[in-house]
Amino acid sequence: MMLKELRERAYEANMDLPKHGLVVFTWGNASEVDRDKGLFVIKPSGVDYDELSPENMVVCDLDGTVVEGDLNPSSDTPTHAYLYRAWDSIGGVVHTHSAAAVAWAQAGRSIPCYGTTQADYFYGEVPCMRGLTQEEIEEAYELDTGKVIVEGFAGTDPVAQPGCLVRNHGPFSWGKDAAQAVYHAVVIEEIAKMARDTELLCGAADKSAADALAPQYLLDKHYLRKHGPHAYYGQGK
Amino acid sequence: MMLKELRERAYEANMDLPKHGLVVFTWGNASEVDRDKGLFVIKPSGVDYDELSPENMVVCDLDGTVVEGDLNPSSDTPTHAYLYRAWDSIGGVVHTHSAAAVAWAQAGRSIPCYGTTQADYFYGEVPCMRGLTQEEIEEAYELDTGKVIVEGFAGTDPVAQPGCLVRNHGPFSWGKDAAQAVYHAVVIEEIAKMARDTELLCGAADKSAADALAPQYLLDKHYLRKHGPHAYYGQGK
Amino acid sequence: MMLKELRERAYEANMDLPKHGLVVFTWGNASEVDRDKGLFVIKPSGVDYDELSPENMVVCDLDGTVVEGDLNPSSDTPTHAYLYRAWDSIGGVVHTHSAAAVAWAQAGRSIPCYGTTQADYFYGEVPCMRGLTQEEIEEAYELDTGKVIVEGFAGTDPVAQPGCLVRNHGPFSWGKDAAQAVYHAVVIEEIAKMARDTELLCGAADKSAADALAPQYLLDKHYLRKHGPHAYYGQGK
Amino acid sequence: MMLKELRERAYEANMDLPKHGLVVFTWGNASEVDRDKGLFVIKPSGVDYDELSPENMVVCDLDGTVVEGDLNPSSDTPTHAYLYRAWDSIGGVVHTHSAAAVAWAQAGRSIPCYGTTQADYFYGEVPCMRGLTQEEIEEAYELDTGKVIVEGFAGTDPVAQPGCLVRNHGPFSWGKDAAQAVYHAVVIEEIAKMARDTELLCGAADKSAADALAPQYLLDKHYLRKHGPHAYYGQGK
């Protein structure tokens, strides 16, 4: 069986989704890519988390074709594959239906950056993508979901905004590996709750939510103390 | 003791209700039917979940009359029985007072389909039934609850919209068996939360919630990739 | 040591408060009365739940004077004592700061009866009491809290509405014993969440919450199928 | 290794943050000071809670300079140090990103005192500080965060209002030791939820939230029955 360590890591990342409360039933999936081999490992479709194992994960090439595995891969596999093809800088992808983030996606709204919790990981908003057209949905739905995400990030560094909302659907996130993509999925759910309540509290006080936006210099400070050459958060690992 | 396996399955389904956080105390019940024998197994009334066992479940015929069991069946038994009589296509029924779904039922509102989480299981909204009249409530409350549900689904396939809200009361769901009825009860609670927050987020941005509705072609895609002859989600089981 | 069994029951009731998520730290207390002896057992003041035992519970007479116990009784003891003196029909009292119920108390609003979850236990609303005057607060705060509750229930059967909200403070509930008073405290918290979301959902649809009230005949049906001579819910115990 | 007991206490306080649901990942920190030695112990930066130990906590002097420890201290260390320098009356400091409190901080709003849950610990509101200027953020962000807090408390006793919200960021709290600072962090999160829902319920009933404020005499009663020479809550310890 190939890619033993990658299977382990992709398995662990998938198992972390229900542990963090992001997933009920089978409503989520994580994958990680091996750039040298041009292969990624992803959750099999519709399999319960307590039946997952490193061994029943599915190996696909970057076209999303199964290379090893007896089970069908996640139905979202073409989305993962497209993101890996489009963006060399990412190593892991996660999709969930976590409730607070889905609410923003369903409202068709980007999550504005109201504070440092978001700024620590997102250099700006969590953008909501345009809805897919009828043609896109009918012809190649999951592939076109990937295309709409990449289109929405034109001119934007996906490393600096490591996730988005797909309209009427839910959050996708990514990172240097599957574990970091899970981490960013948790971040999105937490800031989705915080930003929702921020707006309700502004509304209750007849205050404009626009005035609650984090100023650009706060965003710069928080994002850059964690990322880039001048980062000083953590242990410098 | 008859129907040993059916008792087991109905018991497991009932035990899953508090496990999924849908039920506090005894506020819920699940049943499953054996179509060949014309009997169903249901939770006894007002018995704590930690005192339940396959053996103390109650067996009823499709008129809701107890056929085997020392305990009174759930007070909602006539509702379950009526749904089984009216709809051959269902094999299990669940009723809960899960909080987010109850809020929609109390508001007298159907849950609009704002996204794919709902579309994966409901081909449209989760409909809220009309309120029972005073006469219906006073004469045969639980039976008439079943009649109002079936009336509300006239022209609608209960398999394609496997649940509803009873006004001022709470959610009922169903499926091919009790386990799937529980699954749909979880779906209803999750989408009740998501749809509530979707509307709050639309309101906060002075945006019409009507514009947030999932388009029909997205609904078609998601429902039909999981159901029917062209389904491709899961392992084809 | 006196009242061994009553100490056990009062202890268990207190321990159930954090178990049901109604209490953080020491923010709650439960008591149960022995009507024959004219004594009740209550939680000691400010003692952590994991340091509680049947033995360190405090025994008081109906004036709230300590009869047995080395620790100070709950600071709310005069409220419990006054309710026991005023209402022969109750056997247990509970006070918590459960979050959703406190929000209604802080808003100074009674919880309207929007559905059957409430109607099963409350024959009507969960009433919010008037605020205490400055004089009442300064002179005998905890005793006067009891007086304001009893005043608010003038003409109302406390068995049929087994709890209330004290303005700017939180819920008090009662029952035939401490365990039932805890049960009613859970009911209040659950319906507080449901009613809050009911109103938000009515607001989001520009619908009057008044139209969402449970009709009187539904209230009659649900309350009376669980209580009184014609009750048929449960096992007739 | 110095300050063995202080390391233990600071470690326990940090571990209590995720236990109380205030922290996900590494989004929080607690410290405690030894006034005699002029040293405080704080969490290392970006280290997972399950890798923490009393031994890997970091010892700093009141300028925030590391005195003992192989790891970098929390990036918020200059804020903790400044608060210890400014206020002799405090012995522990906590910072979290607990969701409900962050929402108030992001809305730029102080939490009004709507009831006794808050009044038991805060003699008034939980104040929201002014936003830091671009210069403050760019020059000495964490130090200036401390300065802005102390400036915001000019004329206010930090013991009587043991916490605040830093705008667009989140809550800071303090107490006589790290454990009490954690306690106050829990209080802030609980009252943040209660006050949010209080305002939503006032809004749903077209009622002014200003009318829901706890009257001054209730605030006096509750705060002073727990604090100061006339306190009578608890066991007089």
C-alpha cells in the first residue's frame, strides 16, 4: 500500500473534524497532497468517521482519478484536485458544513474582519464566492466549484486568506498540509460565530457594523506578527 | 417475546436521540414498523432513556393498539400509527423537541431551503403544518396530528421531504427505518440553526432572505446526486 | 446527624444542576423540605459542587434559621424559607443563573407560551416578577425576593406554573420535591432558548410574535394530558 | 528551577482555560505574579495546552524580560507586565478570545450591567477600551495594549471591575491570583452571552435596553454582599 505516512496524516486530519465539532455524520472531508509524487489522499465518500482508517483512505492523482483504493473517493474530490492543480502553495484542503460558517455562505456574505482573532490567520475577510451558474452546476458541479473558488481568488494570495465560503453551500479551507487546513476550518467557524454576534450587537445599539471593522493597521500588525520574516509569535519553529 | 430484531433497532434509534443532543428527559420517541406483520415497535411513555431496553419497548398494530408490552406506549403512538397507515413508503418515525427546530415550529414557519446541507436530504423546504383546530385537539389530538401532517403533504412525496414541523409543537421526521428517521431528525435540527442564522445575517446587512434561497438547479443537483437512479454520492450501497 | 434521606435527596438535586448545564461555579442552589418536621435541607453558601456531600448540606427551619450544620447556608435561604412558608403545595425549590433564562429576567419579560414544550409543564407563561424596590433590596433582600414572588403569584396556582423569573436576576423554580424543582429549572432554560429564537424568527419574517402564541385549547390539552385526574401521559405512576 | 509553586499555580490556571471552554488551540494565556520577588510566571507562546507543564512555563520580571525558561513567553507578556507594574492590587492576569466576549469587543461596546450575575463580580459594566492608534500598534503593540487598559481605568478601581474588553480584540481579566483571573474570564463570557440575549429580547419586544439596566441599589446590594467588610456570601473565608 502506497503513501503510508500521507494516509496517516490525511486520516488524522479527517478524524479531527468531528473532534472539533465541525462535522456531523459524514458532512466533511480532508485531503493532503504529496507534491513530488503528484498524488493526494482523501476520505472515501459517505463513510462514517468511526469506520475510517488510514488503509481505507483513497489515493488520487491531480486529475482526481483514483490510483489506489477500493472505495469511491469523496464526491468533492474534483474540487480538491482543482485547487491542488491551481495553487502550488497549498498542501491540504478541507470542506465542512460547520453551522455558523454555513449561515454566512447561505446568506451569500463574506465574513468581514472585525478583529484580531480573524486577523491572526486571514489577511482580510473570509470571502464568499459567487454562486455557480446553472450550466456550471449541471455540467461539472464539483470541478466547477473549484474553478469558482480559484476565479474568486484572482489577484489574492490563497496562503494569506486560507479559506472561503462557497455560496449556498459552506466553507472550504486549505493550508500547508491537511492539519493546517483543519486548523483554518476551526478558525472560520469560530470567527463566523464572533462576527455574527458582533453584527447583532451593533444592530441592538443602532451602530453601523462598518464602524466595527478592524482598521488596516491592526490587521497588518496581527497578521504579520504571526506570518512572514518579521513574525515573533510562537517559538520560531 | 416477538420481534426481537425490530425491538433492538427501535431501541437503538431511541437511544440515539439523546446521544445526538435532540432530546432532554423523555421529550422524544422513535418507532419502526414491520410491514409484513403490520406491527411497529415504539418507546414506552414517559420512561427515562437510561431505563429503556429492547425488552420494555412496546409493540403496536397499525391502529396503535398494544399487541405486546406491559407499559403504555408513547402518547404520540396514534400519530406514528396514522403515518404508517397513510404512507407505505416509510419504515420509521421520530418525534423530538429539539430546540432550534421547535423555534421554527413555534414561529409557524417552514424552513426555507437556503443551501446544500438541506438540499442533500430535503427536496425543498421543511414544511410547517397548519395548526390543529380546537375540535381536532379536543377530540383525538394525537391521531389528528397525524392527519394534519398527511393533509399537509397532499401532492408531496414524503420520501423526498422526510420531515415536517407541527405548528406550536415540534419536528416529526421519518425514513426507510427508525435509524434513518433519527438521521433526518438530526438534519432538521442542524438546518434549523443554519437557516435561523442565515436570516439574522441577511437582516444585519439589510438583505432580503428571499435572495438567499438556494436556486432550483442547485437543489436538483444536490438532492439527485444522493438520491434516485443517477446518485453518485457514497459507495453505491 | 438528622434527616439522612432528605440530605441525600437535596444533595443529589444540587449535583444535578451542573450536570444539566444550568450552573457554573456555585451559581445555583436546591433545597427540599420535610413538612412533618418543618425543616428543609439546602446547599451551603459558596461551596464548590465537587466539595458538596450529603453531610455538609445545611438543615434549616422554616424561618431559615440553621438547625444543623457547620457551614453557612446559601445566601438565598430566606427566599427558599419564605416560599415554603407561603405555599404548602411545594416540596422543593431551585435557583440558578442559567444563561437563556437570565436573559429573559434581565429583559424584564415573562416567557410567553409559544408551544407544547412549555405547555407540558407550565399552564401559561413563565412570569417575570416586578423589580424589588430600593427599600426591599436594602432591608431584607433575600426575604423580600420571596415576598415579591408570592405577591406575583397572587391568584395563581404555583403548582400549575412551577417557576418564575426574578427581574434583573434569574429563574426560581419549585416542585413536589427537589428533583422536580430541578426538572422545572431545566424546562425553563430549554423554553427560554426556544422562545428567544421563536421571536427572532418571527422578527426576521416581519411576523407578529403575538400570532405565534399557543392557543388556549392547545395549552389545555397538553397541560391536562400530563396533569390532573384525566392525565394519560406516562405510566400512571 | 525557581518559583516551583508559582509555576504550578500559573500552569493550573492556564489549563483551566480550555476546560472552561474559553480557549481553542493556543488562543489564551494566564499569568501570576510574586510581588516579593518581582517576578511573574506566564504561558510560553504558541505552545499547545496538552504540551504545557509547570516546568515549561516562563518566568519574567516586571519589565517582561525572561528570567528563566527556554521558550519564548506569550506574545502578550508586555501587556501582563504593564498591568502588574501599574496595579499593585492584582496578582493574576488572563487573556482569552472567548467567543461571546470577543463579539462585544469587536462591536466596540462595553457590556452594560443588566443583572445580578454581573453585579456579583463587576461593580458596573465591563468596559470596552478605546482602540489603539496606528502609532501605538506599530511601535509597541502589546505594551501599548496595557497602557490603553490602564488609561481606560483612570479613576476606576481595577479590583471592583476586574476585567475589560480591548477593542477589536477580546477580553482581559485579572484578580488576586491567576485562578481568580480565570474565574473572572468565565464570568465575562457568561455575562457576554446573557447581555447579548437580553438586548435581542428587548429588541424583539420593542423595548429599550436602557430600561433593562440593573438599578444602582441592586448593584450595590449584590456587589457588597460578596465584597468588602459587610460581605455575607460564602463561608467568610
